[in-house]
Amino acid sequence: MTTAPIVCTWTDDGAFKPLPRFAKAADAAFVVGAQYHVEAQEPRSMKSHNFYFAQLNEYWLNLPEAIAVDFPTVETLRYRALIMSGFANSRQFIASSKAEAVRLAAFMRGSACYSIIAVKECVVTELTPQSQSLKAMGKDEFNRSKQAVLDYCAALVGAKANGIAA
């Protein structure tokens, strides 16, 4: 099975027909007569996508000095905003003691490109940001996460999400 999407058109005779440039990929991926699960995927607006990353960069450049050191790159700002906005994957580990939990947390630091690790008694919680890739998030979920991230970042710099000062 292929991992890249194959763009098709729904025809009047009730069939999906791949666009000409996807015909070879469809021939390689599918067997005539076999059944496949199909999921509609709305394309994202590149204008909206580009605005999102430009706005993120603007917020990053305008972070107050007191917190700017916590975000060495615009990506670290985006990752933190995703986690703090609820777009996070969570894992919990139960250690045999609080001291063991502290050691485990220290070991876990640096295991992901970005994570927030918290220790409460003997429980270690790791939060990592959800991916906003096209494959991981559909259009609607991406738009919700995009708005939540921009709202979080706007609050950090003391602005409204549309870029107008509060």
C-alpha cells in the first residue's frame, strides 16, 4: 500500500478515477476487484498555512525578553503552544518511588525533539506535541490547532491573535 495520497475524481458511473499523473501510483498500489477503505481528506489552504507560520515567526520575534530564552527557535514556541493548548500526546510511567520517578524523568529528558516532563509523587508524565503534518491532521483539526497556537502565542506577547495590540 502506498503512503502518498493518490488524488482521484468521483465519476458519474460511481467510480474513483485517479488523475492522470497518479495513474502509475494507483496501478502499483491497488489490485483490480479488491476492496479498499477510502477516507475523504480536505486539502489545506496554502494561504492559511503560510499565514500561520509567518504569524508564529512574528510572535517569536516579539517575545518579551524575560521568556524569550525559553524559546530558542520558533519551533520550540510552536511545540510548547501545541502542548499547552491541548494538542499533545501524553504518556505516564509509574515508578516504585519518588526518587525513582525523578531519575526516570532525568533519563527521559532529551528523548523526544521537544517534550514537557513532570513528576508528581511516583508518576512521571511526558507530553509531546501532536504533529500538524498533512498526514497527521486533517483540515479541520489543523485549523483548530492553528487557532489555539496563535491564541496562546498572542497571550505571551500581549496581543490579540489577529496581531492587533491588546
